[in-house]
Amino acid sequence: MSTAFTPVSEADRAAVAEQLGRPPRAIRAVVARCPSGHPAAISTSPRLPDGTPFPTLYYLTCPRLCSLVGTLEASGLMREMTQRLTDDPELAARYLRTHREYLAERDAIESLGTDVSAGGMPGRVKCLHVHLAHTLACGSGVNPFGDETLELVRQSWPTGDCAAPTDS
Ligand SMILES: [Zn+2]
């Protein structure tokens, strides 16, 4: 189950706005923090204030972490992961469970009346940012691909000043 959510302070809201380059939409909680303390992932409401569906429940916000995950995605990892769903029925079953739990968590907030979850679940692996944010929010053992992504970025996940502007 979800770890303790911290309420969104004005300081966190401002930090996320700076990370995203725009005010955060439909933010509910900061669900994970970087080692340096700023928000790493947030949870959002299933709808924007104007009622537009906003089905992705967890977002990575730390630019450094997003960039590390982007590098992994560029390596073709998602294709391999998707292929493993075909080759490994046990993994596919775990991933289906992840999909259902994701929907259950979202429906507990507000049902969008759809079984579309996020990140390609349950048949494909499409966005490692989505999966890592899910793992950071819910802990390991919930999302197998989020867990794998966390292991892969753990070495390089900055412990210092990753709130500083990215050097792009
Ligand atoms: Zn960070």
C-alpha cells in the first residue's frame, strides 16, 4: 500500500512548478523525495479542476531523475521489457496485477469509468517515468518494471543538488 503522503506545502508547490516549468495541475501529494529533499514524484487527481480526465496518477517531477530515466528509455529498454511480457507469463501476470492495482488506487479517488491505466499497462511497457513514479509512491513489489527502473537509476540518482537547473 501507499507510503505516508505528505501534504502539499506552498514550498513544495513552488518547487514542483520550478521543476516542471509550469504550475502543477491537479496535484494531490508529494509521494517521494530525492535524497536532497525536494519532490521527486507527485500524485495527481484523476481529473483536472475543469473536469478533463487526467488518468496518470503518479508523475516524476525531479528533472535529474527524469533525465536519467530518459537515458534508459533511449537505450531501447522498453522494447526488451515488452518482449519479456510475451516470453514470461509469470511476469505478464504480475504486470496485469500492477495494472489492476493502479486502477483500484485511481478509482478509490475517483473513477474515470475506463480501464486504461498508464505507462502501457497491462500489455506493453511504454513509459518508464510512469513506472518509476509508481514504484516510488507505492514501494517495491508493486510494479515490476518500476522496481527494475529504480535499481538501474539508483547508482546515479543524485544525492546532492538535483534541484539546481539542469545543464541542458
Ligand atoms: Zn531530484
